[in-house]
Amino acid sequence: MTEENGVMSIDFLAGFTIFMLSFIWIATMVPGLFIGLNAHGIDYDAVAYRTGVILVEDPGAAGSLGVLRPRGIFSWEFQPDTRDVARFGLAISKDTPNILNDYKTDRFFCATAFAYPEDYRNRAFFTDHPYLFNISLKETDTNMVRSVGDLPPDNYGYIRRDVKLRQPSNATIDHLKIKAFGYTTTENVTFHRFSIVMNTTELLNDKLRNPAYQINPFTDRIIINITGLEQIRDPAFSASPYPNISAVDFYQHPHGQPSLTIPWYPSEDFLYEDGNTTPVRPPVDVHDGVSLIFGPGFFSTVLPNSDIYINLTFGMNGQEQPYLNNTQTLPFAYNYDPVNVTQPQLKDAVLEVAVW
Amino acid sequence: MARLMNDEAQWIVLMGFIVSFSLFFLAVLINQSTIVGQTTAEAVSEFPKNDIRGVRGVLTESTFLDDESTYRNKTTVQNEIVILALSRQNAIITISSTTIGEYTYTEIHYNNGVIGYNEITTFP
Amino acid sequence: MVNEGGQLYTIEGVAAALLLLITAYFIVNSTSVYTPGDTHISDMQLEVLGADALAVMDTAPDSTVKKSPLRQIVEQEDSVLFNSIFLQTINARAGQRQDDIQYMANVTYVDPVDNTATSMHLANSSRPFTGTEHAVRVSRWVLVEKTFPGCAYTSCSGMHAALVEVLLWRD
């Protein structure tokens, strides 16, 4: 007789075979359901868009450690310690989206200040997954491209923003302007003084309030070029040695108070002679021109609502002769008059963010 | 009869059920994940950020126009803004302005059916 | 030898197999195929770009210029200038190759006769709009001092609000 114990019936085998075959077939179809599913690849574009908005429409933030630093300016681009930068943002202010600040852009793309990719991930991306990225800024006029990051592979998320990049203001005092303003004197003295004034109340709190067009002496780069000095020398003294700049003094004059001196950081060089690229310190001989280039934040310790005076003293080597001098007239005003100062220009640029 | 009702093979169907349920669960997961990118992009496009910025900008500019009898610039412009916003951007805008002492308060209400924006600007 | 005692196994096996097959069929049939176009990400990118381009055109280059280029263009209906500035702005890329985005721009204003919104054609790119392109619309509010065409009232001159609307598409 056939025993049932330990014997697999044919029917059981048949049923189990059918089950196993269909299960195997289903199991081979499961990987097909996962085609195109890539957990991090699906939001490359979203991360790129968000980073684009943070960079272009947000002015950035200094961290909570950004207490009063030697500069006294709280914006993130002036923090010397990169740990005090909480979030990047290139816009001039939150009311001027798509208009970028030149110093913020310089700091953002500065390879010595921030390291790719960690410093940027913590301050512009805010994601768990470590994305790789490439951020590029191209100025349309000059075709100059600045970028941070690697070259993108074939598949990446992308956003492109059109922006305006703000150029700093500058003043050029050439010999025509010197004549027009009457800045040469007929006195014969051995020391001549030339003054430049910046009235911060007029610059910041008067009629022009749009931060995109304002000249902010506390935070902007200020450039003053004086040229044509060879042509204003008296020809009778052309054989004598060149005059020199013996001193550059700074004064701040808060309204209603006596003048104080602005502390001048000896480490901040600003005097450039005759178009040379290395800065010099007075006393220095002057041939045809000098440039005073004050970096951003140079005047940041000045009290608000003060007038800032920059006095250049020219020494004539003991010989009494006329030269550049405006003690008899008014100091040269660095203000919103387009005759005096080339106003800050907004130039077209393109910012691209690629994330992968 | 009793022989036919045997529970011994029910584990086969049980395994079948378990596999089916896990497949359904995976299908639901995948269905949700493929629309992540879509809803992000749609949320960005749906929010009328540039519309609100633009309306706010021109309305603020219009408060500084004058209302001379010849052109009535301020009233004309504000009426035009309301008409254009309704017909081209599907948004209802109301503007009201009150002057108390030396301050002028301008209220702006914007509503496009999904997003509402209200603001009071003070001048000076 | 052949016993019907194991028939239940067969039946159960077949039932389980059927269950799995039907489940798999339903699931595979219901998985939607999402093309990149369905996600509207490219539409969002184009909208952001168009809004930026109009914003950049509506910004004066410095404080001495009182009217932005866009407002001057609308006041003078200068379609050639709009075409050159807009195409250059929207197709500029950080790399060497330029992009290829086409557009059609209108200005919408209010007709004082019946207080309705009326459109006036401003400019378009070289490839015309046929209606079959997948386009996005961006708009920018401007205040201009202009008498719009076909207007005969005294309120026609003076300041007016207008909406510059641009349709953008990639070929």
C-alpha cells in the first residue's frame, strides 16, 4: 500500500511548480519598475533653482558670531573669519533683487577665502546630500567669466539668471577739470593742500535712496584718480625736481562737533602713483598722476552723518611754486554730480548654477 | 469532504498574498516619487512672485503721481492697474489711501484666488 | 498511485500564481511614464529667465538716466531695439554657445472707450509664433507716458499703466 508520510504527491509538486515559476517571473519584472528612479537625481533642478534664488535675490547673512568686528560692518562680505558667514547672497539688498554687489561677488568667487565644495555647501545649499556644483558668472560686456566648482557631467540640474552687476563709482580729476574748478593757485608756497570731501548725509540720507545707485562711503570701493599733474606745473620750474606727496590725512567731521581724525590702518595701502600696480606710502614723488583706491570698508569706522575729508599735502622740495591746491576754493565733492563723479554703473551679467 | 478542506497548502496562497502586497506598496512609493519634480516646479510657477512685485512697484510709483484736472494721472493709472490685473493676471486689487497728519497710508490688497497679499505703506 | 489528496496543493498553487500575475499586471499597467516635459521644470526655468530678462531691461544703467530702457522702448514702440536687447539678454550664456529662445512681445493697455484690456504688438523674434509652440508667458508692469493707438480722448495722454507680455518658447 502507498503510504502518505514523506511522499510528495504529484499534485503538490505541480501546484508548487506553477507557483514558483510565476513568482520567479514576477521577481524578474520588479527591477523594471525602478527604471528612472534616482532619489537624488530627481531634484537637481529644484536645488539649482533654490541656490539661484539665494544667490541672486538675497543679500546674505552674517552669522550670530558676527559681533562688532574691527570694521564695525555686519554684512557677510566684511567678516574676516569665514565661520561668521551664515549664508551667501550677492544682491545689494533685499529690495533690489537681481542687482549684485561687486564686493560680495568678489568675495564669493575668491578661492582663497572659501574652499570648494564644503564652504559653499554649508552656506548656499543647505542639503543633506553632498551635491557637486558649478556656479559661473559672466559679464556680457567684457566676456569675463568667474566660476567656482567642477565641470558638469552630462546629466545635471540647471538654472540661469540674468542679473545686473554694479560697478563702483570713481572720480577722475584731470587737468581740464582742475582748470574748470580753479584748483591751481597762483600763490608760491612750499606746501600745497588738496582736499576731497564726502558728505555722508548727502550721499545716504538725501534724495537718492535706491541702494542700487547709492554711493555708500562706508562699504563701497572709492576710486579717485588725479591725472595731468605734469601739465599744471609752472613751466618756469620744470627743471626742478618733481613734487612729492608728503602726507595723506583723514578727518571726519560729524555735524555740530569738532573734527576728529579717522584712524588710518597702516596695513591698508591705497596710494598708487602713475598707474603702477604696487601701492606706495608717502612721501613719494609725483610725476603725472596719483590714484587713491580705498577698498570696501576703508571708512567703516567713521561716525554716521559725518563729512569725510581726505587731505593730500604736496611738498615742493623747498621751492615756492604754484601747484594743485584747493584751499582757496571748495574741497572736491565726491557726490552724485555726474560732472564730478562717474556714478555707479549697472552692467549686464549672466549667472548659471549647475548641480549634480 | 473533510479531506478536501485541508489547511496544509494554504501557505502557498499566503506567500502569494505577501508578495502581492509588497508589490502594491512599492508601486505606491514609485508613483509618489515620480511627481516630486513636477510639484516643485509647479509650486514655483504657481506663486505669483513677479506679479506681486510688479503690481506693488507700479502702485507705489503711482501714489507719487499728481491728480491734475487735465489728465488725472493717479486715478487713471490706478484704475488701469486694477483692470489689467483682473483681465490679464486673474487678480483682484483694491487700493485705498488715508492721510493722517503728515503721514499717508496706502493699503494694497491683492488676491488671485490662490494667493493673497496685503500691505500698508507709509509715506514719508 | 495517483491520489486526489494533493489536489488542494495544486489548487492553492494555481490560485496564488493567478493572484501574483493579476497584481503584477495591474501595477505595471498603472505606472505612469513621466517624460521630462510633464514635470514642467523646463517651463519654470524659462519663466524665471524671461522674468529676469524683463527686470534687467527695466533697470536704468545708472542714476543719471531717468527712464529705464524698457519704458523708453514702450513709449516709442521701438521694436528693433527691443528685439536686439531682449534676444541678447535672454540667450546669453556663461559658456561660449548662445541659447536659442524665441519670443513674441505685446503691450497690453486699457482702452478708455470701454475700459477693457487691449493688446498691441511690440516685437517678435525671427521665427513667428504659429500657436503650436509650447510657450510660457512672462509679464512686466510699466508706467509710461504715452498715447496708445486709436485713442481719442483727452485722458489719452499723460501717464498710463501697461503690461509688457512676452511669450517665450524653445524650438
